[in-house]
Amino acid sequence: MVNQVTGRVAKNPHDLYVSKVLKPQFDYELEHYLKHYISIERVLLQRYEEMELLDQEDIAPVLAALNEMKKTELVTLSGDNLTDIALTIERYVNEKVDKEIVNWHVDRSRNDYQATAQLMYGRGKWLGLLEKMFQINRQILKKASRYSGYMMPGYTHYQSAQVITIPFYLTAVSEHILHTISKMLHVLESINGRCPLGSGAMSGQELPWNCDEMAASLGFTSYTGHALAGVASRGWVLEMGECLSYLATNLSRFLTDFLMWGSSEQQFITFPDELSGISSSMPQKRNFPLLERARGKTSHLVGFYMDMILGQRNTPYSNLVEVSKESSKSLPLLLNNADDVLDLFLLIVQHMEFNVDKTEAACSTEFFGGFSLANQLTLKNQIPYRTAQVIAGRFITFYIEHDRRPDEVSNDYLTSMCKDEGFINHMSDQELLEIFNFRREIDRKITEGSTHDDSVGKMMESYEKREAMLQQTFISIKNRVLSKLDELENWEPNEGSL
């Protein structure tokens, strides 16, 4: 059948092109963009009425057709409309109204129409991801509060280094989550001020469309301000990808720690049976594949981001389906996988339990006081710091090589080592034992942001306030978007217009 939507091309698209490209795109937009297209159509009807190009008698049947639109009928019509959803929606409405609405669709383009629907889809998914980020942060701080004061080894270069507390580590996770939320809110505010509707094909439109009013009706704060940027740019897609790639990279690092902590050697954390796995051949094993799957999924977010960057690279700055559709093909994959990663990470944080007996036992066997010993050798005995480091290192090595514990250190041996280097040891037996008492390690850290209980408490209080401020910004934007879309859904044309 010869298509009836253009005079320039006389035949419908090739079957292979339809099956490989057009039909999958149509099906995807039908499922995810249709409600946004209908919202956009309502906004355009409002502007036609404002410009006195359509009256209530014209608008009412179009609006009724949009409200009653059935996906199955759109699918049936799509084959004769280039398997394009915008053209199919137009044909659907035309067939539902009793008379031809002459001015409907005058001065219109698919370019800004589809760019706006895509942006509305991305915005909706972004709001959902932000909701989950706030949930994760609340759970992290709740878990930190529950394990207040409990100690564990802190690591540098894969080696136990200093004593920290469980809440100290968890507040580091919270800090990253809050920083990412801040970045995500910046992206949300950015995209919400760049509504492309009114850009037309690429250079603007010929009728006096009020672009800012159209943007406001769709919950945006403003029109993008440049017609070419409105249809050519998918920078917001890359902004989302960059933000989620940043999140994924850091979540993978936290998950790596969790994997090590759950090992049979450390046994610092555990999970309930419903979140654990087994070996098919080694009955003694209790695995935590949930951590592996969550970490593995973070790699996809980075991969999808790179796919979108490469899809836009070296393309001309104009409206292109290569950019709007092919380079953005991974956008739903990115957003859906991010949703999965956040769901899994939330599940992990909610159900991860610390074996505090194990974490504190690990602290008791390590000579974590080495750093403090070197400091005190300098401050108390006036030994140059690098020499103090050498003495402290040799002192600890002696006890490790002789399989002695930190609570078995001898001040006599330290005095002898200092004497060998030409210095007098003024440290008492009790002071030396205090240095190697791991429970005193926390108290010695007194700077802001340290692992000291008071410092961690201040950080938790600060992060709770910070979250509340970010939440306030988020709720303000979300409520504006939802209220505007709700108003639009209930809009009716003015009686007696024209």
C-alpha cells in the first residue's frame, strides 16, 4: 500500500528495515513514551487555543480521541504510517474525529515533539532513582547508629592499617551517596530547564508559540532557549550517564570491601539464608553471590555510558536519529540497570549484619599502635620522627617474629632500642601498654572527620541535615512536575473560545 503521510516518498519502508529498526523503536515508544506524547499534544492544543487557531468545537473531539487512545489500534495503524509513532498518533486522531480539523498540527515538527517525550521519560526515571538514593542513605545511617562504638580494622593497600569504627566506615558510604544525590539533583535541575518543545525541526517555528508556557505546563522550569540545541543536543543523556557511572564506580569499591569482609578468613559480615548461596559440591561453603551480582551490575552502567558517548561522537550537530535514537538506545538500559543496582544495594545495606566479635578480635591481634608509638617517641623522647619510625618498626617486628601479642610488649626492650640509637626513653610501662591497647586507638584520633566517636556522631548529624536539605530540593521539583502534569491531564478547553 502506498503510504499517505508524505508526498516525497511513494512506498512504505522495506520490511527488513521495519523489523530491525522501525518496529522495535515504535514498540518501545508506545510502551514508554505514549503518555508523554499525549501530554505534549494537550499542551499544543492549549497553545492553538491561545493563538485562536482552534476553538472548543475543534479541540473537544481531538482531546477525546487522545484520552481514549488504545495501544492496539495504534499498532494496527502503524504500518501505513511509516511505523512512526508521531505520525500514527496523528492518523489515529484524524480517524476518530467527525470532521477534519484544518489547523491541527499546523507549524509542527516531530523533532522537538520526540525530543520532549524522550526528556520527559528520562526525567521520570531520574526522579525514581533519586527516591531510592534517599532510601539507601537513610538505611546506611540507621545501620551506622545501630553499630555505634563497635570497632574493626581499617585497611590501606589491602593490609590492616588502623583501628576504625563500623559507623566511621558506613558514614563514608553515606558521604558518597549524598554527594551523588547532589550531582543527580544538579542534573535534574539542568534537564528541567531545557524543555525542547517549540524548537520545531531545528531553527524555530513560524507561529507565536509561547515556549516558556509550554515548558511550564509540562513541569519544566523553562524552554531550552535555543532551537538547534533543543533538537540536536542529547547532552542530558550523557549527564545522566556520567552521574551513574560515577555512582557505579564507587559502589563497586564498597561492594569489594563487603566481599572481602564476608570471606571465610575475615567473617566480618553475614547475611540471612534468603540472601546467601551454597556450593553445589562443597557443603561447608556459604556464599554471598548477591554481592557479586550487585558489583557485576555496576560495570554495565559504565559500559552503557561509554556506548552513549561513542554514539554521539563525530556526529554533526543537528537533528539526527543516530543521536536521538541510536546513540540513546542504551538510555533505558542504563536507567533500568541503575534501578536494579540501587534495589540490590538497598537490600544489602538493610540485611548486612556485622559479626562484632570477629571485627574486634581482628583488632586485638594487630600492632595498630605503631603509628602512635612513633609519634610518642618523637613527642616524649625528642627522637627525630624518621628515626622514631625506624625504632617503632623494629620494635613491632621483634614481637611479630617471636609470635607475641600487642598486650605483651615490654618497655624494657623499647628502652634498650632507644639507647642503641642514642636516646633516652621517658615512656612508662603503662603508657606503652596504652599505645598498643586497640580500644584506645579511637580516642587518639581527635581531628574533624576522624573515626573518634564524637567526630562520627557529628558527621552523622551533619549528613542527616544535609540529606534533609537535598530532600527538600528534590520534593520541590518532584511536586512541581507532578502537579503540572496532573493539571494538564484534567485540562479542558475554554467554553466559547474564538
